Amino acid sequence: MTVQELISEILTRLERQFYAHLPRRDFKRDEKYLIAAIGTYGWECKGRGWEFDLDFVYSELCRLLESFKRRTTGEDVRWMPNYLQQAIRQHIREHAEELKAKAARPGRLARKIVDELDQVKAIVEPSATEQAASIYRDVRRMRLKARAAERSSREDKKRQGRLL
């Protein structure tokens, strides 16, 4: 399983469970934010120095979505991307000791060996956790740029209004 497959599987589950009764445009509107929320798992784990294989992350996210079905009502979830992101962060905080024990670190050991060799030049592929973290970071940057563009557009319109 790749990171893209993981994201598409989780998005499909989210759409079937929480967006089935809504128009498809609502899901499409939230899709970028849902991708960033899914990437939160990688971002949080990378920040703690944990590495997981994608099958483990997929099973954890599926388990989290199943708990949503049991716990939540329609009124609990105001905006699914935010709810999912906060739930992932809370899950990682609550299960930190378990997750730390399950974390694998083969990528870090390989990088350390490669770093210590002066004569060898190698390309190190980013781990699945790093890929998920980069997705979160990239979507976050896109949102910040969009907000900045909106602000500058509003300021330009105000200036033009004052000139007239």
C-alpha cells in the first residue's frame, strides 16, 4: 500500500460514512482539508520520531473511523476535517505509550549508516510517515497562501473603493 492508496481508501470510507446523505459537492469542498487531516497522523508521528508501516496506519485510522460511528451523532460533527484532525491528535496523545512501543525505526538506522559513510552517495526514499507529514505540511501551506491572497484581494478592493 502506498500513501496515495491509503488516503484514497480513507477518503472513500469517510465519504460513505459521513457524506452519503449530503450532496457530493460538500465532500469535494472538504476533500483537501480531509487529506490534510489524514496527513496529521504522519505529522504527529514524525514529530515524535516514530515510524510506522502503512498497513498499521491504515488499520489505526479505520479503527478511529469505526469509533466515530459508535460515538458521534450528527450534531457532534460540525466540520468533518477539523473533527478528524482533532480526533487523530487526541488518539495519538491517549495511546502514546502503545504507539511508541510499536514504532519501528529501520529507516533511521539506515540513514545513520549512510550518513557515516563519506564515500557513498545514496538517495534515501522518504518513509511513509514522512510522506504523510509532507502532505499535511503542503496542504497547510496552500491554505495559508489562499488566505493571504484573499486578504490582499480585499485590501486592493478597499483601496480602489477609496480612490473612486
